[in-house]
Amino acid sequence: MAIIIGYLLPLFLSLIIISSVSANFQRDVEITWGDGRGQIKNNGELLTLSLDKSSGSGFQSRNEYLFGKIDMQMKLVPGNSAGTVTTLYLKSPGTTWDEIDFEFLGNSSGEPYTLHTNVYTQGKGDKEQQFKLWFDPTADFHTYSILWNPQRIIFTVDGTPIREFKNMESVGTLFPKNKPMRMYSSLWNADDWATRGGLVKTDWSKAPFTASYRGFKQEACVWSNGKSSCGSKQRTTTGSWLSQQLDSTAQQRMRWVQRNYMIYNYCTDTKRFPQGLPKECLAA
């Protein structure tokens, strides 16, 4: 267990830092909704989102990205968090959007969170994988990361990969690669579905619910005025996150997580896909 938690995935061999400086929420993000329920504190080092019966709250990155690696340290809502959803995701605008999701579904006191992941391309998702975490995500901050390059998307927790979604356009599977996305995060109520399919409702006597954030790191191709900050040489540099893949050790770690902590995988849900599993599942 200690080996897994202490494991740090070596994602930065010969790294090119395209946009990476010390975290400062005042500079890097803007709180977009919540009427004061989202707050930036400690001179920009800490951000909190809160939820009560009237509203949740959320923020977004000031930058848009076309490929990148996003890290965020988060401490989730403690205690009875049933009905609440805390999110961290990348998304493009429009009705045929692209999106890469972390969603943390709350639960009753003493029960583990469900970590929900999904990938949308052109508004089409249905590629869910869900996990239980191997630690208490409310006791301290933990780092959640999305690496997105033209070949793959890698979801990691404290440096340990939990999911890889490869570019499988060769078999007809859509892959997000053409639309710039912003980073978003929110805390909101979804007790109609979030906990045990909506059977367990939010206990508003426990409100306000609060999630905390620090250590936002963006190493990315920043998109501005129709152009990427990544030149053609940077986009093809061997060893950068733009061409990063999982080595054999990282693949072994990911298999360990999936074997012990994955609770749902769309690629094995034959009842959901009676006409046959998606092509990327068969080709993986």
C-alpha cells in the first residue's frame, strides 16, 4: 500500500515547460458562479468552494488549452457528503463539446467516495469508468491530474495512473484533439442521482459543504487568438508530455488500481451494449 501511495509516475522526461509557474489562483482562475460561495484565500494559494441549499459554486481557468497536463490538489467534502458532486474537468464550449472528467460523488459518513471518469468528443460520452479510492480524500489534500496529448488521455491520482483513454480513431472512435478546452471545477447538489442512484439524499443540516483546492499546475499548449503556444518543434519533442505514454511500471500500477478499486467499466458492460461492446474496448 505504501509503495502505491508513494509512487510518482515519471511523466516528465526531458520536459518542456510551456506554461508552468507557481500556483496562484488570483492570477490563474476566476470564480464564475456561487454568489460568494467560492473564495480565494492566503494570497492566492488556497481556493474553497461551498454548497448550501440555495446554491453551489465553481471556477474556471483563465487560459484555454489545446493539449496539456493539469494538476490540482484537492481536499473533498468531509463527513456526510451524500448527494454532493465535486468536479475537476476540461471542457470546450458549444453543443458538440469535448470534455475530460473527474467527478467525485459524495456518500454517507464512513462510506467511500465514488470517483467517476468520462471522456466526451463532439458531445458524445458514454465512456465511464468508476473507482473507489485507496485513501480518505477528505482527510488531506491529494493530487488529481489529467494528461491530454494527441495520442492519449491519462487520469492519475497522486501520480498513480488509474485510467488511460487512447486515441483509437483508427477503429472509428472519436478522440478530442481539435477543440481548445478550459479547466473547470465545481461543487453542486445532485442528490437525484449522485449517491446510490439517488436513494440517499443530501442532509442539508450538514451544510455548508466545503471542498478545498491548492497547487494548481498547468503545463500546456495555451490557446489564444486562434494560435497555440506550442510550436511545431515542441509538439514533436521526444520525451515531453505531448508524446508521453505509460511505461511498463506505470501500466502495472494502473492494472493494480483497476483490479482492486475499479467498480464500473463501460468496456465490460455487455447489458448496456447488447449489440456489441464499443470498438475501442475490443481493440484495447
